[in-house]
Amino acid sequence: MDAYLKNQFDFTGVKAALLVEQSILVILRDNKPDIPWPNTWELPGGGREGQETPLECLQREVWEELGLTLTEESIIWSKIYPSMLDKDRSAVFVVGRISQEQHREIRFGDEGQEFKLMPVEDFIKAEGVIPQLQERFKDYLSEKEENNIWTNGKN
């Protein structure tokens, strides 16, 4: 895990591509005209509260949205990007793994309409997914391929 995930710095929030085997856990945003990207598939995560570190922000958001306790060991990749809502600030994107058992234990919160597992191939090509999240996940795939770290669907 990258050290900055445990450090306080100025960032707006964290989004996480949580992999369950060869699928990504996605959430359908509420269909409200006053929110960014209404009725669009997105990833778990959200805005920073107080002086949270990126890891603390991610863990809180995943707990609130999915009822899951995400450990730092489950994070396999991370990168800092410009925020999707404020290009002058930073946001953090992480890729992590959760087990089938964790997926079955999800208790969906009140943010969003539904959640599902979407095959990786569908996520990176589908319309109706927030494009910036697709691009960030493609960065992970490219880096993983360059470093030959895709091992039987385990990384």
C-alpha cells in the first residue's frame, strides 16, 4: 500500500474499484437532477470529512455505502488524480479486492439505487459509467500489464 494513503494531505475524496474475481462492484447513483452524474454507474467512495487520511475516508465511505470493513491489505493499487469536481484539487483512486464472502455480506446503504458486480470488460467499455472512473481503472490495467502483475485473476 502506498504510504500517502495513511497521510493527511489536501484531497477531496477517494473512489475504489473493488474487485471480486474478474468483476467490479458498482453502484447506480440516485436519479436526482441536482447531483453530478445522476442515474449513472459509479464506484464506492466519496468525499473527505475533516482531517481524514485517504485510507480513513475510504474505509468510512465503504462502511456507510456497503456495510463492509475494508482493510488496508485489500488495497492493491492507488494513484492521485485531479478531482472530478474540482480540477485544482486532488482525489485518490484505489483498486482493491474483496472476497465472494464479503460481497455476500454487503448491507447496501441509502446512497444510490442498487449495487451489482459488473465484469471488468463491461465496466471499461460501458456507456452509463462515469467516464473518469473508467479511465482511471484503465490506468491500473495498463500499469498492471506493463508490470506483468495480472496473475490468474488474483491481482
